[in-house]
Amino acid sequence: MSEALLLSAHAREEIDGWVARYPKEQKRSALLSALQIVQHENQGYLTTELMDAVALYLEQDKIAVYEVASFYSMYELEPVARNSVSICDNISCMLMGSETIINHVERKLGIKIGESTEDGRIFLKKEEECLAACSGGPMMQVNHVYYTELTTDKVDEILDNLE
Ligand code: FES
């Protein structure tokens, strides 16, 4: 199978959408989004084969893709869980109650930060540095979606709706 065929039709369509936002010679600019899309479709983590497929699809060196995937905390290179949840604990979010949210989520899921639920449904990533949505704190990122102005009720609704 061609490496690029490892990417689903849906993933290729979404990546194409990102590529179209940049000048033709700047395909590389779509790399961060492409990796997030592919990771989301692969139960929350990237494999070497998938990174290679993204490299081929975006006409990049494989090593450049590995560097990006291993540098940014939003990518996982080992199996974790189907959904990745990051709760911001930086200063603004902390002042707006992130600790209450973290404690609530840990209690609700029965796991600590850095762990996955036994059913493989949710991975609670290590506490994140600022996710650049400070005015909406406390906030969390679930897969690639941001949720702001969290309350414990809002968190329950979001987490209960994850597959
Ligand atoms: S401090 Fe939480 S998003 Fe910036």
C-alpha cells in the first residue's frame, strides 16, 4: 500500500483544507494541523507509518515531521486513549479555578493527571502550560477542540459525551 493511502479520505480532505489556506510553496504550514487530524483518527496517537504518510502527503522530509511530532506536547507517540484531555493550569486559568476543575475531573474519572481510564476512553494529559485562551479560563482542550469558562457541570457534559 502506498504510504499516503494510510491517510483516510476524510483526513486527506481535511488536510487539503488546511493546505489551501497557505501559498502553494508553503505546504509545510499545514503540518501541525495535519498531525492533529491524523492523530485524532488513530485513537489519539501517531505511529511512524502515519508520520511518514503525512510527510509524503505534504512533500516534507520525514525527519522534519518526526521533529515536530516529538517537540510539541499535543502529539502522542505511544497509545494513550481515544480522547485526550488537557486542562490548562497556568496563572490565568489557575486564578479562575482550574484547580477545582482538575480535582473534579480526577475524581470523576478515577485517574490522576498523566493517566488513562481503564476503558481506553480518556487520557488526562499532564497539566498544560498556557493554551492561549486565557480570557476564557478555566479552560481545557479535548482532542483539538477548546472549551472555555468551565464549570464542573459543563465539564461533566463534555466528558460524558465523549465516545
Ligand atoms: S492561562 Fe490558561 S489559557 Fe492561558
